[in-house]
Amino acid sequence: MEEEIINSYSRLNALNVSRETFLDFESFISMIIEKNREINIISEKTSNNEIIRIRHILDSAQIIDFIDLNSNTTTDLGSGAGMPGIIIAILLKKLKKEMKVHLYEKSYHKSNFLKEVSKKLNLKTEIYQKNIFEIKNIKTGTIMSRAFKPMPIVLDLVYGNFSKYKNIIFFMGENGKKIFEKSLIDWDLEYTEKKSLTNKDSFLLNIKKIKKRNKKN
């Protein structure tokens, strides 16, 4: 592997990522670019190796420390092209964890793409081509939400459709502070916050407990 590629992943050094994992990342990137010529997997303007590494691979991989590794499953909401679900599955493969990553993606074409990637890279995943808003009594460990729906909608979804979970990870962008503060009006949250490795204006939220606030008349 070229030194330039390895250097581009240098921000993951603290995660002790192996060469084999980098190779899986690069294979995944190649599959994304190839599939993007057929269907819109990711935005065309971000569909090149270097941008995918930073904007998608590194951004997704940085949450691995928030994943509850003692659970049997972790769940990716609206997985799209597989970020962060596929990235986490690749990292778990290196960690030799038996956990399965459940990816919910209602698009037929994107779901098939996720299945192709999982098969080629030998990942422990379960792909659900379903609208997660229509599924009840879901049980899992960590819930991941990246570029899916606004935070208030996801909180309502988790509150109403998940009967058991350990934590929720949110990727918060440039307007994240305002969205988060607005969410705190309706929700009492037990959380920790972490700066993003890939964008100085972004941050991560690791939420352990959610509780609806009683609205005053």
C-alpha cells in the first residue's frame, strides 16, 4: 500500500488500525466509486478516493470507542452507502468481535450494494431493506445515526420503536449546537460530547439515556 494512503489514515493511529483494515477500507472505496457510476450512492462531488477517506471513512471510524462492544448487535439507521455501518463492521472484523452490525436501508439498490460489500469483505452484518419507522420492539446495543434524520426525529424513533438499547451516537454538523439545544427543550439526555476528528465545526454525541420532558401548560 502506498505511503500516501497510509498517511491519509494517520488520524486513526490512536485506534491501532491494521494494514488489513486499511486494505478493506480501500476496497470499500473502490466499490463505492464503481457503483456510483450506476446509481447515486454518494454525492458525485465527493466521489473520489481522498474525499471519501476523510469525509466518510475517517468520520465514521472515529466513533468506534463509543460502540458498546459487549452487545450482540449494533444498529445503523438509514445506512445509505454504509457509513458508518460498514466502516464499523470492518473495524469489528479486526477486533475479532462476534457482534453483528444491523444496517437499515429502505432503498432496494443501496441495500443490495451493502450486501455485495458485506459479502466481498466478509463482514458480520445483517441488511434490512425496510423502513425502520415501521418496525417496533427493536433490541440492540449501540444505535448509530449519521446523515439520517434530524436529531428530534431520531429521538422520537428510538423512544417509540426501540425496546432495548445501550446508547445512541449522533454525528452533529455545523448547525449541531442549535439542533442539540432545541432537542434539550423536549428531552432530558444523559450524554458525553467529543470533538470531530474531521471537521472543527462538528462534534459527536454519545447519549446513554433519553427521557421526555413533561411539557408545562
